[in-house]
Amino acid sequence: MVMTQRITVLGATGSIGDSTLAILAAQPQHYSVYALSGYHRLDKLLTLCQQFLPKRVSVPSAAIDDFAQRLSAAGLDIDVVGGEKGLIDIATDSQADTVVAAIVGAAGLPSTLAAARAGKRILLANKEALVMAGQVMMNAVKIYNATLLPLDSEHNAIFQCLPLAIQQDNMQIHQSSHGVRKLWLTASGGPFLGQSFAQMQQASVAEAVKHPNWSMGQKISVDSATMMNKGLELIEACHLFDLPENKINVVIHPQSIIHSMVEYSDGSYLAQLGSPDMKTPIAHALSYPDRIDSGSQPLDLYALSGLEFVQPDLQKFACLRLARQAMKAGTQATIVLNAANEIAVAAFLDGRIRLTDIADINEQSLNDIQLPPLNDTADIDDILAIDKIARHLTDRLVAKLV
Ligand code: NDP
Ligand code: MG
């Protein structure tokens, strides 16, 4: 008998949700949708419920009754839960095998961590969870025998280029390097790579979220424009692969064909290439260690002319410098940086500040909010307490600017 993998998609209404569900829809023999979550886009969630017939769904608490009524009016018998508790409930449900963690921002941390503590197979898109709670998350994966597979294209590429022994040992390179010398994260450089800082200062929201190669949610698109995304990914990589920040280099590769590389001590560089389409890393993680058709376009290698590599300008893209600084300082600093950045990006998307103010706000928050290092027993409550302080103080910095 062929067993299907039962999947819960946290953040089903978003961009990663779309790509994941497209693969699941094309491979019903391998996968079934067990539970879905949405937040603002509840019309879309209703349509997804009609298409995928999940057993459970999570919405904001205030929307539970209304959504349940809409489901029953549509003739659907689906259990509706709500709020953070609802997300944790579906993330830990014993009926599901795999949890796709694709909520954006700190809001995704509690349910992702709960999935790790329930020993799930986690396909991780929500990089902010690792930026805030890398050690707590990685410990939980080990202790509760969960499996963590990265969906972020760079981390997924690195995973694919690592020796099998490291892939199977929770990706912990530091323990036993197997010849791995360095990791290289590639970055597209975003929509302002070829433009001056002054042009970047004048950028509209529409220009900032228009990524040259990838189609993504709004927050990560802004993060790509400031290169904060690569900064968050640097911190994510340190935790996932158990390496200090000085073992991870960032190189701008505007074509987004090489998704990242592993450098070995014998001088070999292993790279993973593919079209810039999140369906490839998602399909890889869904089917690992097998391979399935992702539905992404094959690369036209004959049409590729020239792959470029450029060193990032850390003055123009100060967020990348700040991420290294925060990683060196410790978890308390990466929590502050992540929270400050979420507040600053929201203020930019609301039209309250300029794109280039984001890096200034992030830097000021990092400098102003000096906290003692978190100790080894720190848990999610300590982390969320720092997140709250940082959000409050960053709100005040934004208010001073507008
Ligand atoms: P989107 O903005 O497209 O989707 C975010 C999802 O999270 C939506 O389902 C949204 O619900 C839900 N959500 C938003 N706020 C909350 C909240 N407070 N509580 C519960 N759910 C919430 O983002 P992406 O899909 O682009 O990104 C998701 C994550 O994956 C991010 O962490 C991003 O960094 C990461 N990632 C994304 C990539 C991409 O290509 N898009 C690539 C690599 C990583 P609703 O839409 O209904 O409001
Ligand atoms: Mg990425």
C-alpha cells in the first residue's frame, strides 16, 4: 500500500503556501492536505478549503465563528480553530506527518517551535523563527527527534551540496566538518543593485517590492531590496548548519541561477543550480530523500549568458553588516534586529518612512537596546519578552521620524 504524507501548511494563503499547494495538487498520490492556516486573506482560504478539503483550518480568533459558518454554508465539514493556540494545535496534531512553516515573521515562531517539540517533519520557510530562537529550535529538533528541512532556496541548496553524513546528522557541520570549509550564500542584490543610494532613497513601495527574479510576499520582497533578507539568511545558516558567521560568505549573483555553494578543503565548490522558482526547494524537501516533479521550468543552459559574482557594498546595504554584527553579539541582538526590522518594514509599506530609513532604524535599535546575553536555559517566553521590548522601542523611533 502506498502511504500518502499528510501535510499541514501554516501560512497557506501566502506565496510559499501557493507554491506548496501547487505541488501537492499535482501529486495527490504522494500527499494529502491535512490542515491549513490563513490570516487576512480568508476568502482565499475558503477557496483553498473547497479545493483541498483539509480536515482542520486555523484563522484569527475573532474570525472562528464567521469562518465556520462560511464553511458549513459551502457544505464543508472542517474543524475550525483560531489564534496562536489554533496554530499550535494544528502544528502538533498527531494526524499530520509534515508541517510546512510558512507564516511570515515572528508570528510563525510559536507554532514552528511547537511542531519541533511534537517531533514533526518540518519544512521551514519562516526564517524569522531561527533568527529569534535558533538555539531553542535546533535543540528542540534534536531532543524531540524532529526533522528540519530548509525551504529557503539558499539553505536548501547548501543542504543539497552537503555530504550525506551531515544531511543525516541534523546538518551540524561544526561537529564533524567532513571537509566543509565555508558556505557561500548567493544574493540577487534585489531591485536596486544597479542604482545609487540616492535613487534607493526615493524608491516607492511598488518599486521596492518588484523583485527582478523572484515572486514573493511583501515583507521578504522589501527585505530583499535592503538585503536584510540576506542578513536574516546569514543568521539562519549559522543556526541550521552550526557554524560561526565568519564561515559563511555572501556573494551577489544577479542571475539567481546558483542558489548557494559549499566550499570544501580540497578546493572544490559544490553548487546547486535551478530556475528561480520556490517549487524546486519545496519539492526537494517534500520528497527528500527521493525526487519528484516540482513543476518548475527546466533551466535553458544554452540561453544562459554569463553568471556574475560581485562583492556586496556594505555601505549601501547596511542591513547585511548589521546582521553580522548582531550574530556576533548574540541571540538577544538577533531578536532585536528581527523585531526592529519587522516594525520598520511595516512602516515603509504603510508609506510612513523611506526604504533607506529601515537600515537606520535597525541600527539605532541595535545600539539603543542593549540587553545582557540570554543564558542557556532561555526559552520562548524570554525570547518573546525581548521581541516585545524591541518592537515597543522601535515604534518610538519610527514615530520620531514621521
Ligand atoms: P506572504 O506574505 O506571501 O505569506 C505569509 C503567510 O503568513 C500568509 O499565509 C499570511 O496569511 C500568514 N500570516 C501573516 N501574518 C500572520 C499572523 N500574524 N499570524 C498568522 N499568520 C500570519 O509571505 P511569503 O510566503 O513570501 O513568506 C513566508 C515566509 O517564508 C517568510 O518568513 C519568508 O521570509 C519565507 N520565505 C519566503 C520565500 C518566498 O519566495 N516567498 C523564500 C524564502 C523564504 P494571510 O495572507 O491570510 O494574511
Ligand atoms: Mg532565500
